Amino acid sequence: VPDLKYSRTTANERHPEELLTVKFRYKKPDAKSSIEMIKVVNDELSEASTDFKFASAVALFGLHLRKSTYIKNTTLADVLNLAEQGRGVDKQGYRAEFMRLVKTFEGSL
């Protein structure tokens, strides 16, 4: 079993551009050995869709609410920045309402 790529605290220093790695191994029914497929996904949030950016903002806000260890150096300003990038066409006003919620929470701290 190979070493885990991201398990050490220095992993981000060694792979700063990588968001995740997916390893998949399969074996055909009549084969004797398996085939491994590896896909590395780079951190390219700037090229993400507006929906993905907004969903990321909501997820990051949830992590902040739970005071998760996974928030690293992010702030509520980062949540608002992502939400603004992901606002897109907001016909119902739900995304704007989310941003008001984050601002209100930020002001209460």
C-alpha cells in the first residue's frame, strides 16, 4: 500500500496546486491483475462555474459556523468573496439573502 499523499502536515507545501487525487483500481473478470487509474484535480477555482463558487461559499460558511479545523486561514470575507463571484443571475434573491446572512453573522462576532 503506497503512502498517503496528503496525510502529513507538509502535504500542502509539497502539492499546493492540487485539490485532490482520486485513485481507482479495477480488475476485469477474466484478468489476473488489476489496473490502477489516477486522476489529479488541480485547484482551479477561478475557472469554476458560478454555481460551484456559490456552493463552495455556502460550504465554507458552514465550516466556519462549526469552527472546523478545515477552514485553515480563511475568513468570512473569503466566504463573501466566493459568494459574490458565484452570485450570477439571482432572480429569487436567495444568494443575496445568503450574503446578508453572512454579513450579519460577521458583524455579531
